[in-house]
Amino acid sequence: MNHHSLYGIKRAFYTLLSFLLFLTSCAPSTPLAQISLLDSTPTPAITAMPVESRPEYKPGELVDYTVQSGDTLPALASRFNTTIEEIRAANPIIPQDVSTLPPGMPMQIPIYFLPLWGSQYQIIPNSAFVNGPSSVGFDVQGFVDAYPGWLKDKTVYAGRATRTGAELVDYVALNFSVSPRLLLALLEYQTGALTNPDEPQTDFYLGYEDAVGHRGLYLQLIWAANALNNGYYGWRMGTLTEFEHDDGSIERPDPWQNAATVGIQYYFSRILPKSAYDTAIGPNGLAETYRQLFGDPWADEIELIPGLLEQPEFLLPFPRGSAWTYTGGPHTGWGKGAPFAAVDFAPPSQVSGCFTPAEDEYATAMAAGIISRVDYGVVVLDLDMDANERTGWSVLYLHVATKGRPAEGTIVNAGDYIGYPSCEGGKTTGTHIHIARKYNGEWIIADSPVPFVMEGWTPHNGPVAYAGTLARDGLIITASPVSEAFSRVPAGE
């Protein structure tokens, strides 16, 4: 069966599901009115609806589940403590090569009960977590300037520039692809950054203290965005199924939870005692602060990741006819830990560390697009040509040399020059190019049901970050950080 026939079958599957969902859908709830924190009228507290605890299901008992945006079979199997095979047996309509599941699709999932499941309350939708379409047009500086809090007058040196508090939030939000609204809500909830003119007298604004020294607003925001992503994408990958609180108690996120809520739960579990944590993740915690600042996030929820998501065809990120070293298997797209969205390539060299590549050893465009962002070490290729990496497919190139890189707004074809690999743009052990994908602002995990395929080469996770392989037609190439011959990958063959 050819690709087009298979695609048609999957589209028919999606159309059938859409029709079934139309028949079973309910009318949307009335949106909450947006309430300003500056209003003199006190905002009534939201009272949580009584929620019955989950029963102790019989082993393999079928439970109802409605697919959420971005769900995949491996992640659902992990969350419900079951197997992909059992889920397929209970839902035979699902195609064998399904990538992401269609949002809203009703399913039955065999569940195997585990104790210590956490809160069923969902704080915000995934589209309010990611720096994606919902963030387009949001003026961070204008929003901060409208409030009397200490953030308005704050300036910080970050990313080789002096930035206002609002510019700092926007900078961290862009790099980690976490919603600036979410970061502002956290700053307000924890420090009164928007409404309190008195700046906290501490280096640890968000309460995270460690031996490394995350001192100052910039490093605290970096830690926060990284922790949020570790929770969000750990849930997406199915690798985060429990975490420990400061009192030693274990919490397992409710299997029906959404990724955004788990990301926030994980974040607060790192810095708050259990009693304060329970308040923060409930309806009178961060959710209430977010609602007062920005209105009801559920009223503006969008479908962040569609069903049956497919990556465009990608070339390897270096010139046709050359062979570069696969120096890094799946690892973080930005920061530390999850998501394992990136892989690394480097031109072969007889020297280690940072070096100047030869004239013909440059990175290339993996697909046609427009250069939507250029920063120190960074080039972003936007494939839908709207020059906004928050929408559609985009590719992040990291460690691109400043000299000779293309300007923002440059239109390129697949295989065109992108820039020279270097050590610019973050910590690195040597000259290379780091590449990662995003769709609607969400990092797309490299070894996943939407695999990071480049000219037929598919990356697979290793036992740890940066380890791993590339596979094509039975040939397996193992990542090597020292440019060994066995790790070289030919382009255009």
C-alpha cells in the first residue's frame, strides 16, 4: 500500500471519529468574565466541586477516557499502568501506525490500579501552558506596565543584554517555549510581581535554592521554566508517573490528568511543603491567580496538537554528499531533562573541543521555510512561512556561529545554507549543531510516535540523554561525542 492510500485511510478514520464526536458532544460552558487584580471589588474564591476518589479498579477493568490534545498510545499505557497491546485490543478502530490520537475521541482503557493518585482538578489547558498560538499577539511589556508591581521597574542582565522584567519573562518564555502568561501568573502568585510594589528581599524569588546557586530573577525563571517542562513532557513521554514531596510522601498524577496540570504540579512539588502544594494546585491557588489576570483559560482553549500529526519531509542538516558525525542522541530541546526533542551533528574533525569548520562544513535547511528568529547561537526556521515559531512546524538550530548566519526574514529552500556550527549559544564540549522540532510551540519528542525522521534516518533513545542511535533500513549508527568513524551519517544517499 502506498503512502497516499495509507494517508487516505487515516483521514477517513479521523473523519469518522469527528462525526461520532459531533453526535456525542455537549454545549460549551459559559466563559468566566475577566477580573482585574486592580479591581476594588473582592473576587469571590472558587470552591472546588466535590470529587470522588478513584475506586480500586479490578486488574484490566475498562475505564472511559476522552483523548486530550497530544495524547499517544505509549503515554496512555504508562499513565494507566497497562500496555499498548491491551489498549489496541479494547479499541480496534485505532490504526496500527497512528501518531497522535484525535482530541475528543472516546476510548476505553484497561487500567491497573495504583495507590496514591493525585488531584483530579485540571489547572489550565495545555494550550495555556505552551508558548504557542495562544501567545501570539500577547504584549508582555504592555501587560506588565499596566500594573503597579515591582516587576514593572525591574531590569536584569540576561542573554547578553540588559532587559526589563517584562522582556526577561518574554525571553525565557521564548527559549523554553513556556507561555509568558503562565510565567507571569507564577510570579504574581508567589511574589506579587504585578500588584505588590515591594520587591522580595531575596535572591531566590520563586523559592528554589540549590548548591549551584540559582540566584537572581533570571536564574530563578530559568529553573522554573525548566521544571515546568520536565513535568509537562515527562507526562507527555510517559516517563514521569510519580514524584516525591518534601515530607517523603509519593504522589502519582491522576491518569486522566492533562500535561499542563502535571507540569505545574511537578513544579510546585519541588519548592512547596505539602500543605502549601495542595493549595497551589487547587482551584483557589494558581488557577485563581491566572483567572484574575487573564480570564478563564478554558474558554479560549485551542487544539494544540491535532490527531494524526505528521512531520514534513526533512533532509539531514548538512550538505548533500558529505558525512557528519552523529554526536548526540535524543536529549533536551532546551535546558536540562525533558523534553528529549533534540539531536546533535558535527562535521568530522581530527581535533576535539571548539574548532573552526572548513568552508564547506555548514548547516543546511532541513526543509523550505523562513528564518523567523536569530539570536546568539540560535537560528529558527519556520516552515509555515508566517515568521512566527509559535504556530505550525519550526526547527531550532542551536550553536550556530554569529559570523555569516542568515538574517531574520531570509527565505530558504531545503538544503540551503543556514550557518556554521560552533560553540556559541550555551554550554558545549565542542563544535556542533543542535536541532529540535516544535509544532504550535510544543517541543516534539524525537523518539516518539511522531519520529524525527531525516532522509529515512530515525533517532532512538539510549539509556541516558545524548546516547542513542539512528536507524535506517536495518543499519544502526550509534551516537559518539568524539566524532568516531562508526558514528558518521551520509547525507543525500
